[in-house]
Amino acid sequence: MTKHPEDDDIVHLFKKGGNHTNTAFNQIVAKYGDILYRQIRAITKNHEFTNDVLQNVLVKVYQNLAKFKGDSALYTWMYRIARNETLNFLDKEKRRTGIDIDEPILEIMLGHSSLDSMTSEKISDLLTRAVNTLPEKQAAVFQLKYFEELKYSEISKKLNTSEGALKASFHHAKQKIEVFILDQLNH
Amino acid sequence: MEEQKDLFDHLKLGKIDTPDATYFDQLAKNVIASQEVKVIPLYKKPIVWLSSAAAAIVILVVVNYSAPEESTDALLALNDIPTEDVLAYVDKHIEDFDVEMLSEMVPSENIEAIQLSEPIENNPITTPKTEETKINFDNIDTEDILDYINSEEIDIYDLDEFELL
């Protein structure tokens, strides 16, 4: 597993300017590029769309990181940019005819009465919509824990949050998502 | 209510295809390339040239308007130049002038007077340089004259009497 520099060091290097900025930016993409990619692709369900959105996200990161004050963790800040960019993109790209769409990110297991009549596509869409209703920090925790399957210790470093707080945050996120999905299924 | 707690246990997360590291390296390079400012030397910027030209024009205008006495003095100084010198200069540089430029320099009310005026006395331009221009045919060999007429394809019968003299 690649050892990446700490976020604070990356941001500090970026703010030095000149070649340091580009070096730091490369470190950011190397460290978070794949996570942001999967976050976006889970929603756009297509590589080309994901590529476009991710490029826009990274441009915004490059343009605005010098003004980043560290009020939130670096990943949380980028998660917010990626989420906004993805939703904006989806608003503009309503038509998807002729585009290859990824397989659903969720597969339904047998045994849950509410899910018996559901398709994988439908439940995947509901999950995506449910995550987007979560507060930013909670959504970021859910992204890293559920989709990225990171350990709490790793998430703790990325989000500058204690593991106990992360467990509580993830638990609440799951509850909200379950309520959202079941509420949608029952209507 | 029990079902709500177990929902995630009935969902299996699929794998999202993710490009390899080279894709992300290239993506970072593309973004950096699109954001890097192209440094253009100041003297190569068109706006600098335009600004300089505009500034030069403004300075010329201001100088011309702010120093009318100097212009007047310069024109008055022309009066001190002897006519012969002026005519000699014009004769020497006549090829440099064109009719339009000359006509612009002459006030329209004076054009008719110029056309009607008599030749200036001793004007080296209007006065024929009889001594200098007269050719002494006595020193030219007859054969040379005939060769010249042949080379120029001049028909001797086309020449009038005056020219032959």
C-alpha cells in the first residue's frame, strides 16, 4: 500500500507556490483521486461522465486550495466539491440515451420482504439519493466506511475525527439511509 | 421496525471499476497544464505596444499644442534661406516630391498665380543652361552619330529642320 504524505503537509506544500504547488497537487490526486472517482462514478454510472466531473472537481481543487483554511478536513472539503459538481452535472445531463451505464452498485440478497419487488438499479438509485440527503460530514464518513471499506483508524486520519465519533456518525448515517429507502419503498 | 435495522445486511456492494494509477497521473497533468499561467514577456504583450503607441501619440499632440511658438519660429526661419538655395534643393530632390504633396503645400488661392507667373530671373530650373546643355557636335565623329541613329532606329526623314540644326 502506497504511503501518502499527511494532508496538512500537502496543503502547506501547495501554498508554497511554484513547482511545490504542482508537486502537492500530484500528491492529492495520487492520494484521493481514486476515492473521488468512485464517489462520482457511483452516481454518474459511466466512466466518460465520471472523467468529465472529476476533471472539473480537480480544477476547482487546484484553483481554490490556496484559500483552504482547514476549517474542515481536506477530504471533507473535496467531498463537498465532488458532490456538488456531480449533482450539477446530473442536472445538465438528463438525457442518457445511447450511453453505456454501469452495473448497479448494489445487489439485493434474498430475505427482506421490502426488497423482494425491487431491482438492483432501483435500490442503487435510492441509496445514492439517500446519501445525498445526509449532512456533508456524515456523507463523507459513510462514503469512506461503506463504499471504500476503510478502517475507522484510517478514516480518523483523513477526517481528523476520533474513531468513536466516526462510529456514531456512521451508525446515524445508516439509520437515516434505511429510513429514507424504506420510506420511498412504501410510497 | 426490525426490518429497517437489517436492510444493509440484505444488500451486497458491488465493485466499481477504477482506472489504474497512470490515468490519475495523466489527469493531474492535464489539470496542471490547463491551470498554469503562460508567462509572456512584457514587451511581447500587444497591449503594451498599443499603450506605448497611444502614449507616443498623446505626447506628440501635447507637444505640438503646447509649443506653437517653436513651430512658428521654424517656419519663419525658412524665410532666411536664399531662394537660390531653395530652388537648388528642390532641383536636387525633385524626384522625392509628388504632385499631390506639392499641391497640398501650396495654398489653393496661389495655385493660379503660380501657373501664370513668369520664370524667375536666373532660376536655374526655368533658365536653360545653354552653355552646359549645348552639345558640341563638332567633336563627335559622323560615324558615331550614324551608329546612334541606327541603334535608336530613328528615321532621319522624321527629324525636322530645327532638330537637325
